[in-house]
Amino acid sequence: VHRIGRTGRAGATGLAVSLVCADEVQLLSAIETLTQQVLQRIDEADFIPDHRVPQTLPGGQVVKKPKKAKKPKVVGGGKGGSLGRWMESDEPAAPTVKAVRKVPSFGGKPTAKKPAR
């Protein structure tokens, strides 16, 4: 914006081009606020974005995409998660086996330790 402003005040006219990606939209919004203009977005054929750059309002506020409505949760209906599948099954549940920690011995022979290097 600084260089464009100096050139414009010197009486020259021209066109300024900026490449903006989606994570720079706040910077673009700041430029629009400073210049009090909404800048035109043009998708270049050789620079196809992975993410869309959000639109901004004349005041520089970023226009956010409307959120989708959440589906209401059904209380008491359906299978109820993993417990429902287990309760509906005719087979008994298999117990979960966990590894047991070795119990330390307080008597007997001490175990040989490796020498420190």
C-alpha cells in the first residue's frame, strides 16, 4: 500500500496486483479498511487456490460462511452407542485382558544390574 500511495501522489496512475491466499484474508481486510475499498477478487488460471478467500464488506469485516444447522440429538432412541450393540448381542461379552505389572520382591536374591558406562 505504501509504494502504491507514493506513486499515486506523484501523479502516476496504474494497476496494483496482489496474490492473496486464504490465511492472509485478515491482511487483505486491513488493506481494504485502509483504502476504504473492497478489492476485486480474480482467480488466475495458473494460481488455482486450494481454499477460497472469504469476501469482505466495505468496512473491512470478513464475511464468514454460514454454519450448517446441527441435527437434533435423539434422546432414548436408536442403539445408544457401543452399549446398545453389546446389549442387543446374544453372545456374552469377552473380558478385556490387561498386562499385569510384575510385583517387586522384597526378599531373596538381588537382581544383577548392568555396570554404568
